[in-house]
Amino acid sequence: MKIELTAPIIDAIPDFKLGIIHYNKTTVSESPQMLKGRLQLFQEQLFFELEERQLTDIQGIQEWRAIWKAFGADPGRYRSSVESLYRRIRKQEYLESHSSAIDLNTLFSLQYGIPTGMYDASKLVGDVQVTISRPEEGYDGLNGRYNSLNGLLILKDQYSPFGSPYVDSVRSAITEETKEILHVLYLRPSLPVDEAKRLTEACGSMFTSINGGDAAAYVLEAADPSIQLPVSSSQQLTD
């Protein structure tokens, strides 16, 4: 599986960076009590911090609003997933535990102030492009409705779009049957490359310490816009 950061993204945001972690032989299960407690505590602490801060003061939210504008999308209509999470917490609508994988994905998003996404690699078809969506593109999302994605950053395989920093698709969702995961960190463009690599590697190490398996971490950017992953279980295109 090749993952490629396409020219429209780099042209619009020259410093754009994407953290990619590939997990193999992992086990998704109910979260251990330690992780459940850490996620709950972090949300409670964040609630008190947000009483004294505006969401637009948070650097990750600022930068992702700017990214949407650079693509020609309305950041007020298409809020990044991290902004949506912060808005829920500010209302004390805390997220409940889902699984050991999803809880960590949520924790990383809240901790680093960036959108994050996890995708079942076995449900993906062929190579993956990171690009800007066309008017006709969309999918059934994890928010329970069909989402038009025009002008948004998307991940798309050779079948259709399956992920975005806005909302992810049902098709690529993680379950307890998932063994191979594509984990995407939608990093802040202002983050230096060396820090981006350390952050991505740290997330991979924490994930495997709880879920087991192997992790390989990468950062896509203008100077290194593609990687080739040895994904063994991804689907193949058929006639």
C-alpha cells in the first residue's frame, strides 16, 4: 500500500505534515481501567482549562481552521474533529469509553490538540491518496449521516474516500476484529519535522504498549510525500 500526499495539499499548505503509524498483529479490546481513568481525568481537567480559554486560542484548532480556509472550505460549517471534541467537553459532554484503540485515538487528539483517525487496513483497497475532495465525493460517516466532503482534506483509496479530519467513514471503522490499523495524525503545519517524528513515534509506542503488535511510524511532508507500507491484509481491486 502506497500512501501519498498529493500536490494540491502541498501547494495550498507547503508546511503540511501527516503522521502515519502502521500497526500489525494488534489486539483491540475493552480498554483497561487505567486508560478509561486517564481519558476521563484528562477530559475533566480540560473542562476547567476551557472555562478560561477560547477555543480559538488553542493552536491546533487555529491551524486547522486556517487549513480549511486555504482549501476554500468553511471552518464554521466543517469543524475539525478535534474542535468538535473540545466543544463537547466544554459542555461537559464527556466521551465514554469505546475500545482500547478508539480511546487512545481520542486521548491523542485531546492531548496534542489535533485531529486523529484510525482505519482498519483490511477494509482499504489498494493505494491511498491524501488530497482535496471533489464536489461529488462523500460517505456515510461515524456521525450517523451522509457527509458531503467538497473542498475538504480526505483520505481516499482506489474505491472511495474513507477518512477526513472532519469525520471518518463507517466503511473503515475499527472493531474488535481489527488486526491491522492505519493510524493518521493530522499534525499542525507549524510543528517542526523532528518534533513531528517524535510525536508520531511516541503515539505508536503507547498504542502497542496497551494493544500489542508492531508499530512503524512515518511523517509525510513536502520533502518526503509518500511511503510504501507492506500491508498484507488490504483488499485487492477486482474486475
